[in-house]
Amino acid sequence: MKINEQLLNKNEYYVIGVSGGCDSMFLLDTLRKKGYHILVAHVNYNLRHDSYVDYELVSEYCAKYGLPFYYKEFHSHDYIDGNFQDRARSLRYDFYKEIYRLYRCQGVVLGHHLDDHLETIYMQLQRHNTIHYLGIKEVNYVKDMKVIRPLMPCYKKDILSYCQKHHIPYHDDYTNFETDFERDRVRNLVLKDYTFEQKEDLLKRASFHNERIKELEFKVQTYYQQYVTDGQIYYYYIPKELRNIFLYLILKDVMPPQLISYSLIEEIKHQINSVKPNIQMNLPVNYLFIKEYDNIYIIDKNKTKGYRYEFSEFVPFGCEHFHLLENGHINEGVYLTKDDYPITIRTMKEGDSIMTSSGTKKLSRLFINAKIPALKRKTWPIVLNKDQTIILVPHIAKNIDYLTTKPNVFVIK
């Protein structure tokens, strides 16, 4: 039985994830016999009473053939929060990455096969999660690691038959035969009764869909790269037929693909098309989807929090929200003497106002008049002197007492 060796290079090192089941043991045995440089990684989640059997099987195999063996053990407190399968996957890949970096590996090799691909396709279609690729890719990237699946052309029954015929040791995980998780239910109650022809039809349907996705991805790259460069994009600049795939790509940058559903994309489009000029939408992760006058972007919620800095004298300073410099635009600067210090640079508070040449003005109104989006107002620097009088809001307003003298301190937004 052939694996896809075109994905691999015998001059490189690879981490191979081995659970002890027939799929990963077949892959391990095959790569060893073919002379690949492999580093075996085994994870024990301590969820099954017989998980020690997996450890013994894999470690003994590696000892027998002199293969580097790495072991990681987790317990219930490691994945108490959230979905177990998602958390376990993240922990597992973090472990792979430790080895990956240590040996400067070229890939993580996993034993996913054609039946895994079919299960994923079926579940995506059931959830109407067809925004992007259907199934499991032979090659993709997880946590900046190249993940390679050489068994994707192989059916499970052929792998199992090969292991039995060639006496490759393996241990079945009994939970794979239960129906507690969706994938197990699909495997044991649905696809189990599919004929070969039905499976082939499902594969053809996915293949046709994926070819179309490739074409759309190619066409949308110009807009995606502009978004990556500018940090935002004018939504209606993107052709209508490319908007779904564009939204998928920018969401995938901040959240796991399995959380990006068709309904989420449709809700985002609904929000964008509303008459409201400014929209903030919570995503299923710690990020916000933002619409500002038809410009869109995604931002980490932590970057919208307020801040406060105090300076007893002038020192060049920089953070993600502003820079304190000796040069800049006149609308970013004020003239400060020793009597003005210590100065405070903070975010806006409710009721803040500034005395301008045309009278006292509420900062909230000045921001609205300047069409500064609500989210940007939250992190806009406000400069106060030692008396806690607001003396400068860069590019927005300057205190009347600081208008006439040439600036010597600049707060660059």
C-alpha cells in the first residue's frame, strides 16, 4: 500500500504524532522502513483507564528500533475549560512545536486518512460549513508548523488489513467505537453503512467545491494582501463574489477554522450592510469585528483597553497607542515648561472637556465632529498638565493657553 511520499524529503527531520492506533503505527512503521528521519511524539490525556497501554506500545516500538521518543502527559485540570477536543488539540500541537523547534524540523507528520477526510466533509455539509475547503488538506499549517498527511489516499480498512497482515503492533482506542462525540457518531452510525460508490460521490462533490475555492482564493489575494498591509479595507471595494472568501481569510487569521461557520459570515455581512456607520461585533474568540464608515477590520479586545502614563520630565517614549517625541506636526504638539510637569497621557473619560479658542468643548462631541470612529476614541491619547487640565488632543483640539508658542513636545497618535 502506497503513501504519498512526494510530500516528504529523506534529507529532512519530521515530528510524527503517534497515538498507538493502527493508522499512526502503520505510518510510523512505513516511514521507519523507508529511512526517513523521524522524532516520535506521543501524548497521554489520562482519560481512558487503559491509556498506559498506548504509551507502552509506542515506547517499546521506539526502543526496539532506536527511534527518538518524546512523551507528554496531561490531566483533567489541563483542559477543564472549553471544548475538550479543541483544548486537547491545542495542547498536542504545542508539544509538537517544542520538538519541531528543537530539531528545526520541516514538518509534523500525522496519520489522517481518507475516511477521516470523508467524516470531515460529511460534518461540514451537515453544519452548512461550506465557506472554505471541504475535508482535510494533505498539507496545511498549524501554529506556524507545516503539517503533512501522507495517508490521505488510503482507506482505513486497507490500513487495518496491512497492519494485521504484516504484524504491525497497534492498540485500538475503545472510545473510537462510541458515539459521544460528533465524529464518532458519524463514523460509527452514518458512514459505516455508506457504499464505496456513495463515498466516491462525496469525495467528488468535495473535490469540485475545493477547486472552486482555490480559484476564489487566487482572485481574492490582492484584496487580502491590501488588508494585511493597511490593517483595514473598504468593504465595497471587494467584488461581491469574493466577499465570503475574503471574510473567511481574515477571520482565519484570528480564530480556528472550525469556528468559522456560514451563519457567522452571514451575520457579519448583515452587520456590514446595516445603515449604522459604526459597528462592533463580538467574535467567538477575544476579538472584535469592526465596521467604521464601511471600512472593516478585526482587532484584539485587549487593544481597546484604556491606559494612563505619567512623565515627570520629557523623555522620548513609544507604545502601541502613541509616541512622545521632540518633533512632529504642529497639531500634535504643545510647548511645555518645567511648571507643566508632571504631565499625564491617558485615554478619554466621561465628561472630559477642553478650553479652546471658541469656548469649552466636550471631547466626545469633538471626536464625533472629526468623524473619529468610536473604537479609535477609546485609545486616543489625551494630554494633561500637572493641574490635570487637558491641554492637547492630537489632531483634534489644543488648549487656548497653549496655542501661541511653538511646540517643543509632540504626542504622535
